[in-house]
Amino acid sequence: MVTKLTTMSAVSEKMTADSVALHRLDMAASSESEHVCIFGTGDLGRSLGLCLLQSGYSVVYGSRRPHSCGSLPVGAQVMTHAAAARSASLIFICVHREHYAFLETMDHQLDGKVLVDLSNNLKKGMYPEANAAYLQRLVPKAHVVKGLNTLSAWALQNGLLAGKQVYLCGDNVEAKRAVAEMATKLGVTVVDKGSLSVARELEDFPLRLFPEWRLPLCIAAGLSAFFYFYLLIRDVIYAYVENDKDISYRIMVSLANKVFPIVSLVMLSLCYLPGVIAAFLQLYRGTKYSRFPNWLDRWMLSRKQMGLVALGFAFLHAIYTFVIPIRYAVRHKLISQVVDEMKNNKTTPFYFDNTEAWGTDSFYVLGILGFFLYVLLGLTSLPSVGGSLSWREFSFIQSKLGHLTLFICTAHGYIYGWNKFLRSSTYKWYTPPGYMLCLIVPSVVLVLKLLILIPCVDHTLTRIRQGWERKKPTDEIRVFSL
């Protein structure tokens, strides 16, 4: 027995010497976690505190009424503003600007502290100076950093932070570094916008309404309005004036179903037109390192939104097409034809046009394939899907399959009117139909893309550029080469 005890004691000593003592994870985390302070116990303050607790921080709330401030995240402490400020060096201000007055009385407790201003305004120009600048003026001895104001309480509470981008600005580099490290632990990407003088710009970010979608939506709205009224004149008004027929019922479905594919095809071609223009511009300049014009740069940055708008119009076209057979006008027309045949005792079968059958089937097949590729392009443009692809895979889908989609959809439009281009009845009041007009832009894009793929084009543009440079003065050549 003594021998066994001696052996166990020796093994125990060996294990103690060769191993690390284990403690409870929550105890170790609580003893090493960094303390942060939050002023404000509203929705934003509670949601931010929950995220900080989940990231390993110890959270202390500062409140005017620490004993009656409502429910707070489990694990957080609450105390007065002065006591909470003394417990941490990083303080988040989650109160509105009109409640900043109490901070002026805490100048001594906030000396050297980092104050992160998360406030926003209800409208632009609401105050003569930015909220962060006003806060810095109230507490001059503190280091104010403007940031995280683009994160909503809902996004913080539901953990929807992956891939989000936040902006910081401040006059103290160390203070911004501390806030950036904290934001990185939350899972967001940090962008330093500079000094505190740009705080107003950051405060205006949440007030913007679809800034990246404004140009594509304006273009889509303009195209929709133009083609709608253009087709209204050609189809409805023309039939009433020339043939004395009232077909105004077509305004709701038939006319709209003509506008949707037209706008969709034009918007899709506008996604790839700036890339072709940029390629010709690079070939002409002889370098890819020269900056594009501002209008072309803005156009290229909005290509994703243009493509998604085009996909939306394609979806509307598909839905409206499925609705057409159940419309009253279509059912009435089919029944009327059957009744007329029965009245006239027409038993002779209709003539089967093999060419028309081929054209109709090809038209539908190209439409289905084009819509499938449309959806594929839209899915890969989503961050969750595109992030799982390599750059080569993403480029192949968006470029190669994108141009294939444009080609198939353009062919879909050409087959729709293949036997109508030379008919005089097609041009009502000497105006071309809408599908002819919408084929112009995609056809130009495909032809230009084909020209880029031809090697002789590069050589021709290089010779043109060299001849242009020989005719220019030396100073202008130097500016051009830059």
C-alpha cells in the first residue's frame, strides 16, 4: 500500500511539472477581459453591450438611474456615469446630442479617456456643427472618435455584422487605433476617414437613401417611361385613330409586358458597355494605369446595381408572360375562333407552318436559357455567394457568362421579329417597334466586344495613338503619359 502511494505521488509530481493547471474558462476570461464603458441604456446601448460581451469584453453601463434602467445584457454592470467612467478607458456615447450636457460636468473623470460618438441626426444640417465636434468642445481633455454610427441596434442585436464596413475619424491616432481594434473583434471592417473634421460626413452616411442605386434606378425609370408612352402611342392610340378600335385594356398587361423585356435588355447591355469603352480607352492610351474619366468611373461602379435592376425586370417579364393565357381577352379570342369555326362548319385543318414552329420554339428556348443565366448572374453577385468563389471563377461567370447572356437575350429579341423587319405594317406612323429600338444598344456592345477580341484592332489603335502623340507638343505628351 505504501508502495502504491509512493508511485502515485511520483506520477502526480511528474504531471504537475509537465502540464499546465486548468481553470474554468469563464473565470480566466473574466480576469483578463478588458473593461469598456457605455453611456446609455437604450436599444443601441444594450445591443452594443451584448456584442461586446460576446466578444470577450467586460461591459459597464453608466446611467442617471442605475437602479431603474431596465433589463441589460447578462454579465454587464451598471453604475453612475462618474463611477462607470473611472472603470474604463474606452467609453461609448450611446445617447442623443441633446443629452450631452451632463458630460460637461464630468470633465475631470473623462480626462484622457477615449469617447466613441455613435450619434446620428434625423436630417442633414440639423445642427451648425457635427455632433462629434460638439462633444469634443464639451470635453476638451478627452479623445473623441466618431464611428460605428452606421451600425443599427437591430444589426447588432441579431449579429449581422459580418462583411459590414464602418468608418472612423478622430484627431488622436492612438484613440482611433484602440477603437479600430475593438471594431475588428466585433467582425466589421474599419475604414479610417481621417481627422474629426469629417465627422459631419460620417453622420450623414445613415441619412443617404440608396446612394449606389440612384443612377441605375433613374435610368430604369427613364427607359420605362419613354418606352411605355412610345408603345402607348404606337399600339393603343394608333389603333383608335386609324382603325377606330378601343384596345385600351392592353395597357395593364400587354403593354407592360412589352416594356419589361425592353428595359431589361437595355439595362443588361449597359452593364457591359462601360467595360468595352474602358477597354478601347486603354488600348488607345497604351496603358491600363491611366485613370478613367469620372463619368465612366461612376458608371462602372454601378454595374452591379444595373444588373440586378435588369434581373428584376426580367422576373416581371416572366411572371407577366405566365399570366397572359388566363387573361379574359385571350380566352375570349380563343373561344370566339372556335365558335366561328362551328358556325361556318370549317372542318379543314389549319395549315402547319414548319418555319413558324421552328421560330416559336427557338424564341422560347432562348428566352428560358437567357432567364436561367440571368438568375445565375444575380446569385453570384450576392456577397454570400460571390465570397465563396475564387477571382477566376467570379470573373468567368460575370464576364464570360455575362456576355453569353447578353448574346442569348439579344438573339431572343431578333427571333421575335425575324419576319417582321421588312413588313410595312410593322412601322406604324413610320416609327419602328420597341423591340427594334432595344436591340440597338446590345448589338453595339456585342460588336465592340468582338472587335476587341480581334488582334488587329490593338495594332490599329496603337498606331493611331502614336500618330496623335507625334502631332502634340511635348508638354501635352507628358501629361497624357501620366
